[in-house]
Amino acid sequence: MSGTSLDGIDLAYITFEINNIWKFKIQNAQTVSYTEDWKKRLSNLVNYELEELKKFDEDYTIYLSQKINDFISKYKLNAIDAICSHGHTALHQPEIGLTYQIGNLKQIVELTKQKVVCDFRIQDVELGGQGAPLVPIGDQILFSEYDFCLNLGGFANISFEKDNNRIAFDICPVNIVLNHYSERIGLEYDAYGSMASEGKVNLSLLNELNDLKFYQLDFPKSLGLEWVRSIVLPIIDVYKLEVKDILRTVVEHIAVQIVSILKSKPKSSVLVSGGGVYNTFLINRLKGLCHNDIIIPSEDIIEYKEALIFGLLGVLKLRGETNCLASVTGAIRNHSSGIIHEF
């Protein structure tokens, strides 16, 4: 899979076993970084006309297939049941019934010579759901011992049990904004949050970000790049702050928004995954503002939890079992989402 932070393509070879409870093992995994050209092209997807996007989808499907084949060859994998592909989200506007993930064309089957399960979001949007987040059923099945499962990627999203239902939603942007401003001064990202730690919080900007309408909405709700581009970045840019002060203020905003959710269950356990885990300053701000037990898992879970769970979604689809929860996405019913392309 590939996320909104554009750090690369996550590939994982996973085995699943079920005997009353599900168990998993991440056998091999790696992230293939994007070249600057691919990163630039992917970051501009929201500006493409539909026909341009379809052509780009073909290019990306070929590229993704090559990377999958390279991975299979590198680790000499010869017992694959299926490739479960999330692809990369190009458009996500569920309010108008639109979600489009590139890299999932049937051509991927011909190029990899494997069965493929893909396009996990489309059916949910057709059923009136947000098409996101989809990871929570994996949290429920594989990580049920934690009260909260928090992912810090391009966006922060969270899942937890409430009134005997799994609840999940996007909280706020994280790396998608932090990396945008780091790149202004030639850095791919703010390593460990060190630059943010040297900045000062601009209270006016912080208050304006915290007052955004999205944060007042009830779940289910999800965020996309379009929202960041049209709403968040213009607000920040008006202030004309130094990059370190922008980063410091945005980190505080992220921490405040996440803690506003965690405080509903004080002293509970929070499993944190995603690239944002390595932002030490952000993690410390979370710990400083909440009264929860913040748990950082093993590196393979930090790096590949989403790839792991999309693998599980594919397995559940192949078994004809529910892999998409109405309580999470707002769809009219639980369902088994995704398309199976046979080789």
C-alpha cells in the first residue's frame, strides 16, 4: 500500500492463521521509497482531470506491479495465496460518492501473475459510507488488547470500542502538513521533531486550527488531501511564520486534537503506529497532555501495521467474511468489500 505521506510503497509478506482467534506473522517487509518524480506526480493528483488520472492509473499500476514482482523475487516467495493491494488514494470525496485508488487495474493480475484482491473502498462509498477508515476491523481482530489504536501517518486516525461497536475516524492531518513545511527548507521531514521543538506556538494560529468545523463533526468522518490543500494550508500561510514556528504550532494542534479523543478513557492503553511514532517531540507532547499509557510497539508493527491489516482485509474478502464495519464508515450495513481479480 501507499499512504498520503508519500514516503513510499509498503510491501509485506504475511501469513495468517485462525484457530478461534487470528494470529499473524510478518515474514518479510520493506518500503520502496518514491523518486522525486513519482512523489511530485502523486502529490499533484488532485489537479488531474479524470482522463489524465485514468492514464496515470495505468502508469502507476505498471510501476506498482514491477515493485511487487521485485519484492517476490527478492524474498523468493513461491507460496502466495493472493496479493492484497490498497494502491494509492488519488481522490477521496465520499460526500459526493467519489473515491478513487490508483494501482488496482486488472492489469496488475497479468503483470504479477497472481490473484489480486483490491479496491477496498469503492463498495463502501456506494453503500453510503465514507470508504474510510478501513483499518479498524484489523485493530479489532488483531489488536483487541489495546483500548485505543492510534495511527500517525499522513493523517491521525483512531479506533476503539464504544457501546459494543467499533468506532473509528480520522482525527487531524499529521505528516501531510508537517512534511509540506519541512520541504520548504529542503528537508524531507523534521527528524524526531527537532525543529518543531525549537519553535514557538502561535496561539492565534493554534486557536484557528482547533476551531475548524471538521473537529465539531460527529463520526463517521474522514479526511483527504483536498481538504488540507483547500482549508488547512491557506490558514497557516496567512501568518507568514518561520518554518520552526509553524511546525511547533502544528505539533501542538495535533496533540490537542488527539488528546481530546483519548481523554474519554483516561488511564487506558493506546497502541501507536505509523511514521509519526518517530517524531519524538510529538510523542512527548501527547504524553504530556494526556493520562493514558502510550505504547510504542515493535518496529515491524510501527512500519507495516496498515499493510498487515490490508492483507487481512483481503483474506477476509477471499473467505466471504465481513471486512468493513458500518459502525466505522457509516455505510448502511457491514459488508465484505473489495474486488477479486483471478489470474
